Amino acid sequence: MSKKWLGGILVFLGFMMSPLCWWNDLIFNLPIAYGFGFIFSKLSQDLFFPSSIFGYWLSNLAGILLMQYGAMNVVESSSAERNLKKDLAMGVLSSTAFTLVMVVLVQSNVIDLSLLPH
């Protein structure tokens, strides 16, 4: 498989997990978040919600990083070098901001998680 094909696949998977895809939560991010919550709730039921938030944040972050890494494989390197630390920082910041918005929506009962089994 060529580097460009692999990069394209990673960009697609990253997009599907990233906050840029508006409908992905039901299919990717919420099941990952629920899985984190379920696993850590076995240690203590109080860990379900915080670890779900961490899993949600982590899945969004992984999506952004997959897109960045895949795009670097698809696009031939230009004269300007990429700054991996800057790219990583932007991924962490945007994923964190989106996760905080989701936490506010859950806490204000705009999104109801009581329908999920736990």
C-alpha cells in the first residue's frame, strides 16, 4: 500500500473520530467514551462519568492526530517544515475545547445520557 493511500485512510478515520465530523459521536466517540466509563466503573461507580469524559476527549484527540499524520503522508513535504509540537498542541487544544462544550451540554441536560445503560 502506498504512503498516500495509507495517509488517505488515516485522514478518513481521523475525520470520523474528530470533532470536525458533526454526526460521528453516535457511531465512534460515544461508544469509546462509554467503554472507558464502563471499564473504570468496575473500580468505582463514581468513576463512570469522569472516565467517560476522558474517553470522549481521547477519541476526539486521536481523530485530530490521525488526520494530521495522514495528511502529512498524503501531501508531499513542501519547503516549509512541519512543527510537530505546534500541530500536537493545536490538536490537544481543539479536542479539549470541544470536549468541554460537550460536558457543559451534558451537565445542563441539553444532552441526556440517562438513556445509556451503566
